Amino acid sequence: MKTTKKENIRLEITYGGYYNRSIRLTEETQIQDLEYLKNEIKDHMPDTLDMEIVWDVEHTCSFCGYGWEEEEGGSPLCCNEAIEEWKKQNENNK
Ligand SMILES: [Zn+2]
């Protein structure tokens, strides 16, 4: 018999420009909106609880759009434009 139980039960708040998804909000605006929501929620929370605004970070190349990867020395791997830019910056740092 297949048995099913709920695991990892948690409160999760998701947000993504909920009032108009066609408007693309800047990172700054999204964080400001979340700070506002956080303060609104905090007013109704016991002091023993806390919340944190968190995000994942994605690194991409501005030239080719691929995910940013570096070899051991720090040089990017995705495309010549990125490699050339890195070489120029490294020369200037010497
Ligand atoms: Zn690239």
C-alpha cells in the first residue's frame, strides 16, 4: 500500500511583482517591496520569530549570455570577448 505523509512543513512566502506580472521590477524595487511586507508581517509576529529576505545569485556573461565559469587563474571560459576583457583588466592591475 502506498502511504503518504507531509514532510518539511514550513511557511513559505513567495513574491514576484504579484500585482502586475507584466511589469518587470528592478532588483532594488523587489527588495524594497519585500522589506515593506516583512515589516507589515513583523508587526503581527511574536518577538521570538524572525524572517530574512534571501536570494540566489546567478552569474552570466554580459557578452554571450552563458553562465559565468572561470578557470583556476580567474580567466572566464565562455567566449573570446570575455577572455579579452579579462586580459585587459589583468594587464591594468599589474
Ligand atoms: Zn561569454
